[in-house]
Amino acid sequence: LPQGVKLLATGVVAPFFVPLKVTLFVAFLIALPVVLYQMWAYVAPALYRREKRLALPILVSSIVMFVIGMAYCYFVVFRFVFKFIAGFAPESVNFAPDIDSYFSFVLSMFVAFGITFEVPIVVMVLNRVGFASYDKLLKVRPYVIVGAFVIAAIFTPPDVLSQVLLALPLVILYQVGVWLVKYFG
């Protein structure tokens, strides 16, 4: 949030539940490696050796890209978006977001940007399973660009800045995925 802005608790139990939600979210992130390992232990016996070799790089790169997406959201997007939104508040209005709404917004933005940064991996997997060739990926690129801006309009606040800050990485990462398919596909 911009300097000097404090959060506001409008709900009776919000000061109790928001730290609880934050704790549950952090606990989920800490437990995620164990949960992923258990899922892997369940699925791995049914996979061929070639499929097992592909799973580890996909899993590791997915986690890394999701974290990079969340970091981009926190360090780049929030810095611009909150200043932009707070700048529209008139002088007579005290900009103090509700703590529960703020946390829900931040969490949804983290998920949206984390998933956005998975695009190159999804493109590579689609190519590996034979669903999308390099030529097909190039052919649908204009539709992906339009779709990126539509997705950004749905998942971000109704301001142009945050929409562009989500749509541009989506388009760029799609193109990175296409280049990866060209060189490694």
C-alpha cells in the first residue's frame, strides 16, 4: 500500500479471521512439497520411464514460475496499482481498504499472476503430448493476444494499468513458450 495508508477492519471478526487466513495460506505453502510428493507417489507407478523423466522438470519449473509470478505481482504490479488507485481518491476521502477485502484481493491476484507465469510450461506440455504443433501455436497467436487482454480484464481491478500488467506478461510468456517449442519441441 502507499505510504501512510492503514488497513481498516469493518467486520466484527475480520481482525481475527484475516491472520488466521494468512496462517492457513502459509501453512499450505509449507505443506505443499509433502502434498506434491504424496500425489507423485500415487501416480508414479502408473507412468512409463519416459513420462517419469518429464514429470520432475515440469513440476520444478511450475513451482519456480508460480513463485516468480507471485513475486512479479508483489514487487511490480502492487507498487503501481495501489498508488494508481489511491491517487483517484479525492482529498476529502480517507483511502483505507478493508483488511478482509485487501487480503482476498491480494490472494486472488497472486493466484492469477502465478497461473499466468505457467503459460510457457503449458505450451511446452501441449506440444509434447502432440496437441499443438509449432505452426498451430503461431496460427493461434492473434487469438491468444486478444484472449490475454480479456482474461486480464476479468481477473484484475477495473483499471487499465493492472490489466496491461497482467496481459503483457501473458502474451510475452506465450511467445517464450512458442520459442521453446521451436528450439526444444
